[in-house]
Amino acid sequence: MTSSSESHARIQELESIELQDGLYDEQYLRLMALYLIENQLCDARMLWLRAPDEVKVAEGFFQKQFNVCQAIMARNYPEAYASIAGVNWPSEIALDMQAVSCEYGETMIVEFVKVNLKKRRLALIAKAYASIAISDMSISLGLSPESVREVCSNLKWTTGPGDLVYPKKIKEPPCAAIRGNTLVDHLSSVIQFLE
Amino acid sequence: MISGNLKQLTEYLGKSADLLSKHQLQLDSVLQTLDLQQHSLGILAILLVKFNSVAVTSDAFEPLFVQFHEFILGCNGEQIRFAADSFAELCHLCTEALTERRKPAMGIPAMKEALIKLQSKESQLTSIHSDLLRLCLLARNSTAPLHLLEIDIDDINRENGQMDPKYVLLYYYYGGMIYATRKNWENALFMLSMCITTPAMAVSHIMLEAYKKHMLISLIHMKKIVPLPKYTSGVVNRFFKHLALPYHDLATAFSHNDSIEFEQVMARHSDAFVRDQNMGLVKQCLSSLHRKNIQRLTMTFMTLSLEDMANRVKLSGPQEAERYVLEMIEDGDIYATIHPDDGMVEFQTNPENYESMSVLEQLKAAMEASMHLENKVQKMSDELSVNPDVKCDMADSELKRALTSFDDDFGNHRETSKNRVSTSSAGKGTVRVPRQAQRKAICSLVEDLRKSREKEEKKKKLAHKRLKALDRGIRVLKPDFVAKVISTEPPTKQPSIKPKERGTSTFTDEDFEKFEEEYFVPGKF
């Protein structure tokens, strides 16, 4: 099972618990973290709006989570990274989230949010820029210049004069090919319908 | 007399409301003696009286709500459908009470269960739908009603003739609002347009509010005002323009592609927008205008500097322009490459060659959705053609006009229809049915009705001819032959001789012609 489908299952589970019996404070934090991991920002915002005031303690953990959400919504990525770094995730939630397997091998919940965000930003840089300065990329990815260089070399992106990087388009993984039999079956049902 | 006849029991209970309210103190002890499954109608009547009498703000409401929830979970659906109007009224009262007590989330599971109990099928709309959506909106929970909104409605529960059209309008209005909160603009537009195009003879406030939101969302999503279909009621076109003047001013400013003019109109009518609670949408329209202006530049320029772009679109500077371009690339609105070394943007065409597996998957899903819809419409058409309550009185000219109207209307919406196949906001790959398929399905339904009407008329004429022939020739015919002939006649027109086997006639048209030639040649009798 992929991490995404596990997260979705957990989201659904928590949403149904919320409808039936309501959530504990800790469950609100978990649900918000899952929304952030899955980039369901509208849902995260609605959760913030409907959460009881006791959970929304000023300078509390839930508030910090929502700051991350707001920064990502406003596409203010430096702010988003700063907010993520400022969140000290309670150990019980971090431990709980360890159950969600992570393809990057990291276990802390903060890394889930960061990794997913970085992945999206990296895809956008590859798509939108012909060249980009390492310093700009460092701000955009929330990484140190050394880490950015490492990421670039892993992706086989070439570097040029003045600390410039020349991104290459990241090929999207192809969809699983439809089996010939399935395709013929579908086409025959369409033709049968048209006749 | 009453036992076993649920209809009579419903009528009796309806008349007993005063009697029950006079004995309020005993109602709780009566409730204890009744069984949820066996005496659902009785419990419903008692709860209705209690809800009408208990003050919403009092402490007595909480136990009453528990009783209500237990009743909804355990009641007999078959019984409560006899008192659908009372059941719906109970749900409306509970929704009102929960709204007043500011505890809307409490009622969501109960309302979900209640509407399932009342429905005779999943795609049937009840007045409880609007209650559920209202509670979800107030509770800021937009995920709970999503599965409900995805179901295409093809029937309305009449609730013993008490269904108020207000609830149909509210369902689509609230549905549009829920989709708007999730930024699922396409579905929001669809729901709001369903609300606006509901046939109406008078101005409805719900429709007016839906009209305002529809205008703003079409500016955000389509970057222009989507014209309403031709079947929209006359009152909408006649009155709504004057009643929503600030919104029309805004749309005019938007069409001029001038963000400064747009901001001026925004400031001038800000009171109206704030009063209507539409200011958030209006602000998003401004962002949409900037995006539209950048999109327009891609049609003129191959490359453009970020500074020049910022000047032309009236943005604060190259940084803001870069931010907009990045957002638009991310959302797939434009295809471009930024060259930060010289501050230029190079615009490109869509790189999609439509030969990938994902396109095939999309196409497959869209075709399946169209086929499903066609089958559904065909089934509805079949049901209508055998329904004795449906009379097809439409003249041929009216049918033609209706068909032409559909043609014109869908022609006008061709641009909208291009974008109908898309994924839902949750990204789960839900495919909306293309409008072209809807049009085809509706046309086929009208065509089917016309054909069935023609067939019916032909049959009537033939039957009439046969009847006349029988009147004239009955004296000389053998009784079994008469029985064979009249067996196709409608029961009201049957002569005194009854057929032996109704509906199993083997008397064909050729037989009849032979029979006519043989017996009704002029001067034969």
C-alpha cells in the first residue's frame, strides 16, 4: 500500500469519527497533519474554521500547523518552510504517523510535509525555468545550497557559470498500459452501444 | 378500522395534532410504550408535537434531540413514507433548532440517515437534502455531503404533495456554495445554474443570490460571463439584471480587461458585495483578471520581459509577474519557460499530443459516463411511455421548437462543453458527462416521445375504423370473428359483445383489409 492511500484511509476514518462522535484535541492535530501531507489545503482551512476554540490556543501546535497551511495557500514557500521548521511535532503524533510508510525513508511527520512540498516545487522548477540560480532554488526548496547542488547532480541537471542550474523536464511516470483484451472489450461494448 | 391501513392512520394522526398537544405531559410515557419499527407513524406524530412545543433554547431540547436521533436510526422507512410530509417537517424543525442553538454539526449524521429513509431511490431529491447541506455549511464541513452531491438527481420526492420548490432551489444553491468553498468551480457553476434555470413565475431571492454567485464564479473560472441557457425563466432575464446591478458593472469592467477600472468598481460597490457576503469571490475575480490579461499576452507575444508584462497587466513589478506566471504554469493555464538571466518569458504551445495512456483513460471514462447517461435517459423514456399519467399533448411544431431550442442552446454553450470532462477537486478522477452527450440524450428522449405519440395516434385511428366497421357489419359476422376483431379495442369503446381473450388478438391489419373488402364494398348490404 502506498503512503498516499494509507493517508487517505486515515483521513476518511478520522472524518467519519468526527461526524459520529467528534474528535479529541489530538485527533484534530492528526487530521490537520494528514491534510497538509496530502495537500488538501481547502479541507485543512475548513478544519481550522470548525475546530473548537480550545484546540486553537495561541502559539499552540494547531495554530502552527495552520500557519503552514496559510503559507502554502499563499504560495509563500520561504514562509512555509520557516513555519514547518518552527513546529515541534508532539512525539505521540510523530510516532503515530510513523505507521504511514514513507518512500523517502524518513519517519518524522514534518518530513512528510516537507518532502511532499519539495517534490511539488522541484517539478514546477523543472517545468517553468530554463535556468535558475542556486540561491533562488535554495529559497524555493528550503534547502542549503550544498543540498541543492546534491539534488541537482542526482537529477543530472547541468550547472553553468555564476551558480546557474539548467533544469531538465521531469518525465511523469507513464500510466499503466491498458491490456489489449480490456481495450478490445471496452471498444466492443462502445460499438454495441452505438449500434 | 384503522389497523393495517397506514394511509388512514396517517390521516388520522394528522388530524390528532391538537389532541396530542393538549396532553403534552403524557407524551413521554406514550413514547415508551411504542415500538420504533412497528409504531413509526405514531412516534413521528408525537415528536412533531414535541418539537413544535419545546423552546429551542431550553434544556429540554437536548433529550428531545436524542429521541429524534434514535427515531431516525430505528424508524420503519416503509411506514414513514406514508407521512413523508410530516417526516420532512420534523427534519426542518430540527435543522432550525440546531441552527438557532449553533450546534449544526450535531445534526449531520441524523439528516444523512433521514434522507436515506425517505428516498425511494438514491437519485431522488427530498427536502431533507437542503437541510443536510445547510447544516454542513454552517458546521464548515464540506467533505460530509460530497458523496451526496456527486449523485445525479433524476427524481423529486413529492412528499404527499407538500414538497416546497424552495427546497429544490436551496439544494442547488447550497451545493454550489459547498463546491465553491472547495474551489471546485466547474461543479459550483453547474449547481448554481441548475438553481437559476428552474422554471419560475416570480422572482425568488434564492435564485437571485445564486445568480450573483454564478456571475462571480463564471468570471473566476471561465474569465467571462457564461450566458444562461435559453430555457431560463423569463423573470431571470427581465428582473435580475436590475436587481444585481453592481455585479453587472463588475462584469462589464472585467470584460474591458482593465484592472484599474475593475478595482474602482469594486470600491464603488464594496458595501453591496460585503452585504451579500461575496467580497471574497470578488477579490478572486481581480486575481482572475490578472491571469486573463497574462493569458491574452500569450496570443500576441512569443517572448516578453517580466517587467513589460508587469506594466501591461498593471502589476506591482517583475516579481509579482513572475509569481503569477509560475502559478499559471503550475495550474496548467499557460505553457511558458522563464529565463531569469535576462528576465524574459518564452510562451509555448500545449505540448500534449493526445496519444498518452492517460488521455485514453480519460476518453474511456467519458465514453462510459455518456453511455451510462444514455441508458438512464432511455430507461426514463420507457417508464414515461407506459405511465398513464403522462399525456403527450405537445404538437409537432412544439416538439420541433423544443428541439431547435436545445440545438441553439447547446450551440451557444459549445465553449463551456469543451471543458466538461475534468477531474474533481479532490483529484479522484471523477468524470463529468459532456454536455454534447446530455444534449443527445435529451433529444433522443423528445424524439422517443414524439414517436410513441405518433404510434398511439395511429393505433387509435385503426381502432376507431374497426369499431365503425363493426357497428355496420356486426349483424352478419360470426360471434368468434367479432371477438377476434374487437379484442384490440380499448375497454371504453367496446360494443356489447365481449372478446374471449383480451390482448391476445391475432387479427392483423391485412386481415382487416380483407374483411373490409369482403363486407364493406358499397352496396353490399
